[in-house]
Amino acid sequence: QVQLVESGGGLVQPGGSLRLSCAASGSIFVFNDMNWYRQDPGKQRELVASISRGGNTNYADSAKGRFTISRNFAVNTVYLQIKRLKPEDTAVYYCNAISSTGQAFWGQGTQVTVSS
């Protein structure tokens, strides 16, 4: 069973930056897609960024221009760099991985709070 562990969240002032990490317990190369979602209390979980095995990336409109998803196969980790943070980016950010059989794996989430 693959485990995903997010880290890197915290309290950041508006305009600041963060890099979230998602470390997998095994090879991330086995996954078709790896994704970052976020969820604010009372709201639906939102897909913000994806990266395919082949390296293709996609972003939600709210993430374009400020979010960058990347990965490092050597350390089995996917990253989400967020720049120019806004209060509306406040949420719990979750890492998600989809296997070739369609099985989904989730991390426990990391809280990002943007506030002055």
C-alpha cells in the first residue's frame, strides 16, 4: 500500500511563497497521474494541479501563473510551488496519485493559511 505524506504548509503572509512536498513510500513512476487538490471547510475539494507520468502538466484556472507542479523521481516526491499567495489560497492541500488500474491514493493533507 502506497503512502503519501504532504509537508511544507504553514502560515504565510499575502504575497509570500510556499513549496509543498508530497513524499511517496514507493516509486512515483508507477502512477499515471499525480495531483494536488485543496479544500476549504464547507467547500468542495478542488483539483489545482496535475502532472502525468509523461510530464504533462495541467492547472486549474485559479492556479495558472502562480502554481507550479513538479516531481523528482530520485526521491519519489511531487512538489507544488505556490507564489504570490492570496488569502483565498487558504485551504488544506492534499496530494493524490492515480495508479494504472485507476486506484486512488491520498495523503493526509497539509494546511496552508494565508493571512497578515
